[in-house]
Amino acid sequence: MRKIWKVLGGAEKFAQEMFSELSSPRYPNLPEELTFLHAEELLAMYPDLPRKRRETVILQKYPAVFIIGIGCPLKDGWITDTSNQTNRETHGLKGDILVWNHVTQRRHEPSSMGIRVNAETLRKQLEMSNLLDNLKFPYHQGIINNVLPLSIGGGIGQSRTLMLLLRKAHLGEVRVTVWPKILKEMCAKKNIWVLE
């Protein structure tokens, strides 16, 4: 994660060298270091807040965090041992990089790193979330029947990363897709111009 974070910081500096207007005190650069926390630690800090609110609150203290152990019910039912990362008995499925986005004034998730999705882990995740009925869907059938190639289960959100580095408020400013007319009108009222 530290290597990935270093690359993201380097990409930000490279973009600013090419386009000096991206350097602005209004939008501070990404911090040099990520703060590492386990989902259990975050729950212990803010036990009365829902998950996304906990993430938003922690970003006020640490503007860039990697949360280890996301993806399962907390306290039990975990698959992957994360004790080496936390130096105590913890478990989890994946981790997310979260940053404070100074443009949108919200939490922003440029990366989500997960476990390899295969028949065994897919079934276990569906059991833990009480969604075994999803096994009837084509994607799930493709994994269970070894028809689809397996994915690593994590990655960098290219559009979300570009949005962050280019100081944009909406994904439509960095990615072309079919946007509903009403969304384009709402964005235009705020001087946000989505690509077509």
C-alpha cells in the first residue's frame, strides 16, 4: 500500500508540473504518508456512528487512511488473518484507501484492495452477508462453475483517482459515458461540465 500511495503522490506532482493551476492552497496535496487503521479500531473509536460516517470523521483527523479489514461483519466471521498488519488478533477481507477530497468536501475512495474472488471465497462472502440467493445470477454462476476468469479482487479506481488529482467534483469531468439529461443540467448549474 505504501508503494501504491507513493505512486499516487508522484502522479499528483507530475500533473501539477504539467498544469500549474492544479497547485492551489484551496486544494492541499495528498499527504506524504497513509495512516493505517483496522476497521475494528475505527469501530471502537466511533461505536455509535454508521460505517461511512466513521470513515468521514476519521478523515478529519487523518486526511489519508488505509482501512484494513473491510468487507465482513465486525467482531466475527472473518476470513483473512490480518494480525501481521495490526500486531494483534484481527481479520478481514479487504482494505480501502480513503482520502479527504477538498473539492467535494467528502470522503473519497481511490482504491479498494480485496481478496482473490474464487468459488470458495465468493460463497463464503455471500454466506456472511446472507445473500446466498445471489448464486443464481450469471456472474456468480460463472465463478462457481469456473467459466469466468478469476480477478484479483482489488484495484485503483482510475476515474476516481483522476477526479482527485485533477481537482474535479464529478466523475463525468474525467470519464465519458451516457449521463442522464437531468444530471447534466444539475451539474451545469454548478459549473461542472460533464464529458460527452
